[in-house]
Amino acid sequence: MDANSIQTFAYHNDTDDEVVLIVEPWIEEYRVPARSSVDIVVRGARLDGVLEIAPGEEVTTVFGYPGSMVSIVKDGHELEPFTNLPLEEPEPRTPVPDLPPGMRTSDFLGLLGLRKPD
């Protein structure tokens, strides 16, 4: 795959409450207001990994996969984590590091005690 390959996934918060969207493994937090949506944009040379999304009532977690760079976009502008402000000049993102064969990011974080087991 091309190093600039991109996949976009629409995330809709169809509830009456704000949802916190966390992007792992970087622990980036975004707030998605009630009845609104954002795009989850995955970039990288490899688009053959599994993007995991663990929905919850108040928090939804997105787990990138090795080689991917995940960002959150609203109305065509990449958002800054924690502030939800549009980035005027998005900074280069660090790809998710390689993991042991067959292991997903959520599994690895669980081994470190950073995620509750299912």
C-alpha cells in the first residue's frame, strides 16, 4: 500500500449526552457532543490491520493498529486532542508501534494493565 493511504470512518453520537472518544495507544481524548458526528481518519502504509472500536455509554475507545496513524476530524479539520479545537497546521503523527504477531493494540494495553479485560 501507498504510504499515504487513507481510510475514513464516520462516528455518530446518536445519544442525548456527550461521548468521550479516546484514541489508543496515545490516550488522546476528544469530546463528541450529543447528536453530532466526527470522522475517524486512519493513515499509513498499511491498511490491512484491524481498527478496534469499543463503544460505551459515556466513553468510546478507538484502538489503532501497528503502522496506523489515527486522527479525529470535524467539518474537514483535524481536531486537537483534549481541546477539540481545529488544528491550523496538523503536526506529524506517530504511527502505532509494531506488536507481537497476532496481538492487537487492546490486547497489548491489557497486558500492561492499561485496559480492563473484556
